[in-house]
Amino acid sequence: MNLKPTDLFAALANDTRLRCLVLLREQGELCVCELTHATGSAQPHVSRHLAQLRELGLVADRRAGLWVYYRVHPALPDWACRVLDETAAAVHGQAPFSSDAANLASMPGRPSAPRCA
Amino acid sequence: MNLKPTDLFAALANDTRLRCLVLLREQGELCVCELTHATGSAQPHVSRHLAQLRELGLVADRRAGLWVYYRVHPALPDWACRVLDETAAAVHGQAPFSSDAANLASMPGRPSAPRCA
DNA sequence: TACAAATATACCGAAAACCATATATTAAAG
DNA sequence: CTTTAATATATGGTTTTCGGTATATTTGTA
């Protein structure tokens, strides 16, 4: 994967995309409805930004029945991984990132389908 | 300085700005004409992008006679510094970053005014 | 086959980013 | 005080991005 720095940074320059990536990084795998609930955004909004991340190769997706699970792409270049790490550390405990994690944890009908089929 | 992640990433998402920052990071201090020559861009183009970086607090400037020297802002948050470090390492030896450094080194009338008055 | 849930895409107008060019500002020198 | 070099800003137009809403697709189930 040949990821241009400016392309990575453009992807990280949007709140929704950055919040999703930070969530995925610490949670491993999340489906669209979980990300939608965590961020409090509309479903098409989240879905479209996930599609952008997917087209750039930043995330990978896996369908399991009705749900599509997203994760940080396992082949993400090391330097990009470290950029994400630094960012996650920098925003740790800060809004809106902290409330995203809290919303996720308290999600009522969180799908319990197999995560690693 | 309270630097929002998305603001930093938006700044890094432009070729001219990223190339200037990478140059400033490894050179310490450069004036506008040096950055203009190194990147091969038009002077107003470089100047405007430097102004954006300045307004965001990513660079500091110092006037010395006719020249204005820019540097990575000394109060840049650690995490942002590390993001820049990772990026610089990732692009090391790659175009157009490598040619920028080469262009700078071979600049004919490079101003020799005091850099640390 | 019909229906419902989860997700994806299409469409649209508003806002922002971008670049090239022209012009203004600042400071040194004569 | 005029000129020149370095830098900054303004202007206009094109392109991109963004968010909201409507709609389409996919999959499981009755």
C-alpha cells in the first residue's frame, strides 16, 4: 500500500473520520450501527465517511450477516499507525472522544454477533 | 496552545505546507525565498501557506531586515512534534521532499544574513 | 414472496480550499 | 525621497468537501 502523507492527513482532518478511527483502534472491530451510536451521527453520514476510509485503505471491512464490521486496516503502514497512536494518546480523556467511548459502552441493543467468525 | 487534532491534520493535508514544515524541521530556520526556491512554487503561494501555518501556531517567524525567517514553533505540543517526526521519517528520501532539500542546498544566492541575531 | 433491519449510495446546495495573478507593504540602499 | 528586493495580502474563479435527506442494496426471516 502506497499511502501519501497528505492523503492520510486529509482523512484525519475530519471529526467523524478521526473519531471512528480512534474508536476502531482501541476497540478492534465495530459495526456501523455501533459507530453511529457512539458518535451520535446519522447512519448515512458515518457510512459515507467509512467508505472514504475504506477507499483510502485505512480500514478493512467484514460482513457478518446484516452487520458490517470495520477495523483499522491490518496492512496500515507503520508510520501511519504511529501517527494514529500519538493522536489517540493526545486526545485520551478529551471530548468528544471520551464520550464516544462512553456512548459505545452504554449502547443498549449492541449486536452480539460473532466478532471473529 | 490548544491545538485540535483535526486542525493540525488539515494543515498537514496540503503539499506545500507539509513540504515547508518538513524542511523547517530539518533545517531549523528558513526564509521565504529559500522555501520558495526549494519547493519551486510561486512566492505568494508559499507566503500564504506560511501565513496559515502561523495563524494556527505551527510556525513562528522572525524578521531580519528584508528577510522573514520561519521555524517550527518552539511551543508546538509534543504529540504534534512526534507526528511531524514520524512523517519526516516516512518521506525521507522520497520525492518531492528529497528534491526540496537538494534544491535548497544548491540555491545560488542564498541569503547569508545572521540566522540567530 | 413479502417484509424488516443494517448498510450503502445518490443527490443537492452551502461552505471551504485551492491556485494564479495582481497589488500592497515593509525595509534597506542610494 | 526614489528605487529595489523581500514579503504579504487581496481578488476572482474553479474545484472539493461537507452535511442532510431520500433512496437503493443486501441479508435474514416469516
